[in-house]
Amino acid sequence: MSEYIAYGTGHLVECKDMHEGISVVLKAEQLGSVFGFPITNSLIMAWLVMALLIFTAYIFGRSLSLVPGKIQAGVEWAFEGAIAYMAEVLESEALARRFFPLVASIFIFIAVINEIEFFPGVGSLGLWHASEFLPVLRAPTTDLNFTLALAMIAFFTIEVTGIAMLGFFKYAGKYVNLKSPVGFAVGLIELISNLGRLVSFSFRLFGNIFAGEVMVLVAGYFLPYVLPAPLMGFEMFIGLIQALVFAMLTLFFIKLAIVEPHEAH
Amino acid sequence: MQQLFSAFGIDWHLLIAQAVNFGIVLIALWYFLYKPVLAVLEKRQETVAKGVEDAAKAEALLAGAGAESAKRVAAADEEAEHIVSAAREAGNAEKARLLKEAEARAVAVTKDAEERAKEVAARAERESEKEVARLAVLAAEKLLKKHYD
């Protein structure tokens, strides 16, 4: 007999019975495949959020006027604030405007996913397949494929920006320094920490959001109806923070990449 | 490594799919959201700058208009004064002319009257001389008649 806890995000934890306890599903469940291409529940939710974002942006973009309403004024305030902050960090208004779409999209995409994750239906609506419950929706931020893909995009953007701004040899000189043994060691450490960003970027986001879901479910297992609600509120806040952290780190690493080698230390 | 990938469900198909998803979101938000919003911000900034400039221009224009109107009023004042003084001068000249003319006419009238009086006196004298002569002739006639009778 299998019994499933199906609060908001119930897919991560399943309670087979009291003897088996809670088991956690680390990877996104595959619901099917199209021409050998796996379709997972996190992919479906990513498409859903994309559709929502694009639709909202389309409607909003069409309704813009020179005399703004409250929502438009809020969005403009946020955009102007973000660009001003980026210009301060990058020390260039032009660079801030160039990277604003990337950084803002990272924040918006992750933040919306993390907030929608706690809406009813995500994780609780699903299919029974061979006495196994497969949720149709799973937050992409709890799927390492998504966070790693974003980390790779951020990583390549950072490296390409560094090479484009400094030139290949100057940029490579940050990591391969043959002038002194200390310089060589520092360069090597830089190189490793740079590559480590792929792991830290992806696992930070994945770990935080995944752990939050597990915590909410475990809380629901111990004290149903009462404990999960405040924890969900807290996790929604964490979701915003993690979106901000991902976007800000991308911004800071872009800044580090374009700094001249001798200024960096 | 393979075990790690399989535990987390890492699949290059899904990695690419999610990267493409993000790319689509980036492009769509860029096209539908960032570009129009930033364009509106820029346009508004231009409008505000233009408004400030126009206000400064209008203010300068207003100040200029004040000076211009004061200048015109002063000019009009001056012209009015000219007109009044010219009229006054013309009036005075006319008055003097009329006086002179009246005086001349009075003199002429007086002269004429005097001449006429003189003529009357002369005629009266002539007539009385004639009368005296006639009376003398009469008296002489009377005396001669008496003498010869």
C-alpha cells in the first residue's frame, strides 16, 4: 500500500508507509518522450512559466503609455533602479544597459518559478503510473538540469564578456601566469574557482529550493495543515532571495571578468 | 560522475532544452518588455527635457515681451507729447495770425472813416461857399433894385 502526501509540492517526498518513512526523489520525473526526447515534469512547468511570462510581457508591453499607471510606474522604477545599480557595479552605463536584459531575465524567470512552485496543483496534480504517482508539474529550480543550464549560460556569458573586453591573451593571463611561482599558483586557484562557479551556481539554487520543498513536506508530515503554511511563506521569500543571488552573482562575476588583471588583486 | 549525473537526472537533452527555454524567455522579455519600457523611459526623459527647455524659452520670451511693451508705451507717450505740442504750436500761430489780421482790418476801417469824414467836411465847405455866393448875389440884386427904383 502506497500512500502519498500531496500538499502543494508532494512529489518530492513520498511516504510508502510508516515503516519505510520518507524517500526523496532527487530528479525530475519523466512523463513521456517525443522522438526519443525525454519530457519531464520540470520541463512542462518551465514551458508553462515561459508562456505566462511571455503573455504577461506582451500584454504589459502593449499597454505602455507616456503617463504611467501604478503598475507601469512600479516596473519603470524597478528597471531604472536595477540599471542604476548595475551601472554602479560595472562602472559603465553602456555595459549596464547591455547586460540588463540577461540579469533581469535570470531574476524574473527564477523568481516566478520559485513563487509559482507553491501554488496549488504544482506537485499535487499528477498521474498514476504502475502504482507510482507522477506529478505533472515540478519547479524547474528543483531540477539540476535547469539550474545547471542557467549556470552554463551565466558562465559562458561571463567568460565571453571577459575575452571580448580584455582580449583572449590578457584574459587567459589571469589564469595562466608564468611570471612567478606565486602568480602561477594564484592563477591556478582562480581557474579552479572559476570553473567551480558552474557547480556553486547550479547547486546553490537547486539545493536551496529543493531543501525548502523537502522541509515543507516533512513539516506537513509531522504537523499537517498548520506548520507548512508559514514555512511556505518563508520559502517563497527564500525563492526571491535565491533568484536575486543568482542574478547578482552573474553581475559581479561579469564585473570581475572585465577588470584588468593587475587591478583584480 | 556517471552515478552523480544519473542520481540528479542530468541529461544533455534536458540541459539543452532548459537552456533554450531560458534563451526564449530572454529574447521574448527583451522584445516585449525591456525594449518598450526603456523606450518609454527615454521618450519621457526627452519630453521632460524639452518641456524644461520650452519653459525657459517661454520665460525669456515673456521677459522680452515685457521690455518690448514698455518700449512701445514709452514711444507712444513720446509721440503723443509731440502731437500735443505740435497742435499747441499750430494753435498759437493761428491765434497770432487772426489777431494780426483783425488789427489790420481795424486800422483800415479807421482810415476809411477818417477819409470819408474829411470828404464830407470838404463838400459841406464847398456847398456853404456856394450858398454864401448866391446869397451875396441876391443881396446885391436887392440893393441895386432898391437904388434904381
